[in-house]
Amino acid sequence: MIYLDNAATTRTAPEVVEAMLPYFTEQYGNPSAIYSLGSAGKKAINEARRTIAAAIGAKPEEIYFTAGGTEADNWALKAAAECCAGKGRHIITTKIEHHAVLHACGYLEKNGYEVTYLDVDRDGILDPESLKEAIRPDTVLISVMFANNEIGTIQPIREIGAIARERGILFHTDAVQAFGQVPIDVEEMHIDMLSASAHKLNGPKGTGMLYIRSGLKIRSFIHGGAQEKGVRAGTENVPGIVGFAAAVRRALSRMEEKAGRERELRDYLIRRIEGEIPYCRLNGHREKRLPGNVNISFRFIEGESLLIMLDMRGVCASSGSACTSGSLDPSHVLLAIGLEHEEAHGSLRMTLSEENTQEELDEVVGHLAEIVQRLRDMSPLYEDFMKSRRDRT
């Protein structure tokens, strides 16, 4: 098997599993209990909080554990909108956000809020000037993802954060894809809230976090207990939180080396595909993108057929977000950067890890070239296109 879907989820690292195991079998006490078996779990949670806070330049008390990035996004948007409702009901985001943000915004629109969805350019980058123009006196929240989960484009977060801070507007960023992959400093980047998830950086599924800057009065999202300082009820997932912290330590210790390796593989894969398979298009910014992200559209084919045929050859990839894999609609991200429906339907996302090899990518390119040509040979659109080319010559 060749695994190229690390944006969907990553393999839990062996050292992360090892760190978690004692909290399943030996230190299994409820961390809210006062006896020693429980206090060991509480101590582990506090240590994990310090580790994760340090990774983004935050304070431990600003880190709140969740069940993942989707919960963190929902909590940030809904709670921030509610706490600021007295100042205004206008929210700004972009058209290429993850559905955890877009659907939360849709919910808020149904409850009396107004949302502006900003355009991005052909590379998926938000122009800070368009953000400035969209700000109104009643704007209370800006939410812009750090890096896009489909095309890998990294936004000018520091500039966006500075605009929000200067105007006195809360700034949230969905950093699920970026956390542990690229350097993040919440103070330097003027970030008020940040969402992240463990399973995107070789940690366990079902664990995430929301950074909330000190001083923000954000309401509870889940009620029913005093956990997480009374704002996120529910018995803490101690093994998951411990695993999250272990994954963060691992990611930080190798970030530069890992990113360099993935960029080398990414650029090699892009060069081979563009050089050997005609009528394809790289989606997202060529340089300002996540180290391991390759998103390419192939004209005249259906991406779903391509994925199935790759799977039959042992290659795991995707056509976009794992959260929308069952949808027949083309990617909202690809449409937002200007692709036609036919081009968007022919997209393939391959997201690498440092464990991939050049030999694997050579094999993948060979499969791609053969499968794409086979699918095009069955396509009336491709036949018409080639006929029109012959007629012109």
C-alpha cells in the first residue's frame, strides 16, 4: 500500500501509542477524582496542556481540550458570536473554509447573524485589502483558516491578525492542517482563537484543542460538568490528550527536517506529473503551500473513477476533504479558485509524509499516467477535444 492521504488522517506514531497505553491500563482513574489514581491523570493533562501551549507561544491556561477540530471550530464561532452579539452580528470568513466553519456560519445566519464570505485569488490566497474593505462597524469576528485542507495554500495570517487586532475584532483561525507542520506563534500573529486536531500530526483521533486568548469571555459549549475550567464539560480523554502532547513533541522535534523532506518529494511529484501527463493543472499556490500537499486537476476524467482505480492498485489518495467524500458535488474550494465544474470533478489530492519515498512516487506516476489515459480514452469530451485539435491542424 502507498498511503498519500495524510491530510485526511495520519498513522499514529509508535511513540505516541506507547505514551498513551498506561492511561488505558494502569493510570485509568477519572482525572476529576481526588484519590491518587485520578490525580495521576490530572497531572498528565496539565503537563500536556503546557506542552501544547508552548508549541504556539500560548499560556497553558489558554488551551482547552476538545474532541477534535470540528468541535473546536464550532465552539469558537458560535461562542464568540454569542458573546459579542451586543456589539454587532457581522462575521467575515472566506469561501474556501472547511465545512466545520462554513456550516457553523450557516447556523449563525439562521439565528440572526450576517456573514460575508470573501473571495480568494486563483491560488486560494485572501487579499488583506479585500478583508479591510469588508469590515463594518458591526463586525465582531473574522475566521480565516491557516492553511487549506484541499489545496494546501497558506494564508497571510500575521497580516490578517494585525488587521483584526487594529480594528478590535476577534480573529479565529482553523489551524487543523497547519499545526505541527509549520511554525505558529499566536502572539506574533495576533490570533485570538485557534483550532487544532491531534490526528493530523500522527496523534490519536478524537482529540483536539481550542486556544482562547486570556481575557476573552467565551461561553461553555458543552454543559454538564466542571471540566476544562467549567467551559467544556465531560470526562477528559486522558489517553488522547497524552497522545496529543506526545505527537506535538514529536512534530516540533523534527518539523524543519520533515518539512524539507516533504517539500522535496512534493516538488518531485509535481514535476513528474506536469511533465508526463498533459492537460493537468496544479491547484493552490506553488510555493505558499503546505510541505506535503499536491492537488492536481486532470481534464476530461472523473476524480472518483481515478480514486477507485488507484485504490485497486494499492494507492490511497482523495479528491478533497475527507468530510465531504460522500458528496457528488465538486469541491467548493476548487470552484472558489475559478475552476470549471468539469475541472473540479477531475481533481486528485495527494498528501505526503516523510515516510513516503521517491520510488513510491515513481510508481504512483506510472499508475496515474496509465489510468488517466484509460479514462480519457472512454471520455466523449476528450474525443471531441482531440478531434477539434486535429481539425485545427
